[in-house]
Amino acid sequence: MSAMLPALQTIPWAIVLILLPLVAGMLCFLWPRLAPTLGMATASINVLAVAALAWQLHFRFHGSYRHAVGGWGAPLGIDLYADGLSLLLLLATALVGLGVSLYAVGYFRPEQARRFWPIWLLLLGALHALFFAADIFNLYVTLELVGLAAVALASLNGDGPAVSGAMRYLLATLLGSLSYLLGVALLYHAYGTVDIALLAARVDSTPVTWAALGLMVTGLLLKTALFPLHFWLPPAHASAPAPVDLLGLLGMAAILWGSVQALRQPRLKLLIAYSTVAQLGYLFLAFPLARTGISVWRAALYLLLSHALAKAAMFMTAGNLLRFGHHDRIADLDRVVQRLPITAGAFALAGVSIMGLPPSGGFIGKWLLLEAALSQGRWDIVGIILVGGLLAAAYVFKVMGHAFTQAGVTHEAHRVPRTMEWTALSLAFAAILLGFVAVPLLHLINTGAVAVGFEVSG
């Protein structure tokens, strides 16, 4: 065992995390019968690889890691970069990816599984590459891969609503990509580089810079479905500068609009989708509060992590209920608390984090946002956060209320595999657990944030 440690220390885990899902996805395409086994093995190895990368970052690279792909570094070549932020995003992806993979084994029929696993593993590989991107053009490439894989997954059912929602998503992601790429072209023409670190040293406040920023932000807003550019998301799922203030206003509008729309939905999947529109709004509240320093970004990132776990659990509960009753009408849930207690418990625990109640991870993120808003006297943001929490409670309790009562229209119950139920509960519990491990995770976010130099691995 001790002889293996030096070899494990020298493995370029960043490369492994990108190539492993891509190669596994191709193997799943070639040998579809082995796809569930290959997919589960890849998702499990991803978790171990992220843990190994965390060890390397802490003990070998002292907080940050830079890999020059092919030996050609910036500004000519492509660099992969990892620090505490990258590691946190990779950890969230690995945990959710493992849960989704385990859930998919019981959820998909064989003919659907043949199409799901190659695309799903492509999405994981693209996400890993995105989190290691060190230049704005590589961000564009990886965002394109993520978008195309997500569109394919959204249309996996092949029915009319699925294809229509996927086409909206495709239109949004292509428009967003075009806008973002135009901004990249302007910055490259002005400063001769696309490397993020070099741009940070060279960029000036010029009309070209602001035009590029506007194009890139617009493109990313389309991709993240921030109100009012959220039109594709529900169907697909079923004294700061003036631009920064605008992002804050859009974030506040997203919280209110998304929450009210979620409260009005008769179907569970649409309720969860509009809830996502609302929860994304909280992330953009960090922009007008950025004067408080890194703490507000830590709040946004903690909210992102807790939201990823809780919302994944919610969508899994919706899938369980669809399997159970062949519908997701909230008014006709028909005593699922008694009949599917694990699924109902998963939705309730995920709802605790979405509402921002203690001791969940959602509470930690929203509490840090509230502290930042109070320190700046931004009572409008304080009010929005509190009202958003109340509206979230309203739509979560709406679902739970119907889950306890007998539906007017009875239906035949169908068996839900235990793996699907326990996977949803595990992710929901992880969102709660984030509230108990806030100190080390918030410290991790800071790792490598102010790095003077980088370790280079050729």
C-alpha cells in the first residue's frame, strides 16, 4: 500500500476526471449492454478521483494546480487550473453524478438506457472540463459541450413536450453561446489573450471591454435561465456599477417571479422547474453585495452547492411519483406519505434546504447573504430573501399537504425501486448535512483564491 502512494500522488487527476467519463461514454455507445455497469463504475471512480485531487491540492500543490496541456501553456496553449472553488464544484458534481447514476439504473428501461448513458457520461466529462477551464475560450467550448449534452438528455423521452422543451433549450444555449463568443472575440482583439489570469492583469475600463462584458453576461444569463431570460428552463425541465446593479435587480425579480409561478403550478415537475428559476436568482444577489469581499461569493457558492443537492433530490422524488402513479399532478398525489414514506421524506428534507431553514446548507448560504445585505444597509435585498423563503415554504407545504390527503381521483399504484427512493433521500440528507460542515467547506472555497504562483505539471 505504501508503495502505491507515490504513484497515486503523481497521477494527473485533472486529466483523469476529464478523459475517464468521455472514454466510458464511448464504450457505453459501443457496448450498450455494459452501459449501466460502466456508468456506475465511472461515477464511483469520479468520487475517488476528486478525493485524490483534493489530497494533491492540499499536500502537494499547496492550494492551486495548473496543468499545461501538451506542454504548451498560456497564452499559446490550453491550461487546466484547479483551486478550492474548482474542487467544491467537482465535489458537488461527483456526489450528484453518483446519485443520478444510481437512480438511472432503476429508472430507465433498457431501450432508454442505451441512449442515456453515453450522453450522461459526456455531460459529466464536459462539466469536469468546464471546472478546470483557465481561459475564456475554453469556457466557451466546454459550455457548448454541456449545453448540447443537456439538450440531448432533455429530449430523451422522444415525445412532443420533451422535444419542444429541448428545442427551446437548444435555441437559448446557441443564442447564449453566440453572444458569449462575440465577447470573447472582442477581448482577444483588444488584449491579445484569452487566459483569465493574463486578462485580469491587462484589462482596462474601455468601451470595448464593457461591450464584451455585456455580450458575455447576456450569453451566460441565457444559459443560466435568469429572469427574464428563463423561458426555456421550465419546459426543458418540465455602490456597484450600473450593470452589476442590474444583475441584482434581475436576481430579485427571478426570486419573486419564479416562486409565484412555482406556487401556481398544478404539476410537480413544473413546480420544481420554476423553483429553480427562483433559486438561481439568489446567486445573482451576490453582485450588488460584492463590496463585502469574498464572503458574499462564499455565500453564493454555498447556496449553489446546497441547491444542486436539494434540487436533484426533488427531481428524483418527482420521478419516483411519476413511476408510482404515472402522473405528477400535485392535487392527485393520493397519500404518498403513507405509501412512499422515503420519497416523501426526501422531498421534505430537500424543501428544508430550499426554504433556507436551519440546519441545512441552504440556511448557511442565505444567512451569509443576509449578513452581507445587512452590513450594507440593503434592506431591499433583505426583504427579498425573507419573502423568497416564505414563498418557497408555501409551495413546498402545498406539495406536502396534498401528499398527506387522499386524492379525489384514485389510481393504480406501481412499484418504485428502493434504489430510486434511497438515492433521492441520500441527496436530500446531504443538503441538510452541509449545514453541519460549513466551516471546512467555506475554508475550502478560499483555498488558492489568492495564489501567487502555480505548480506546473507537464
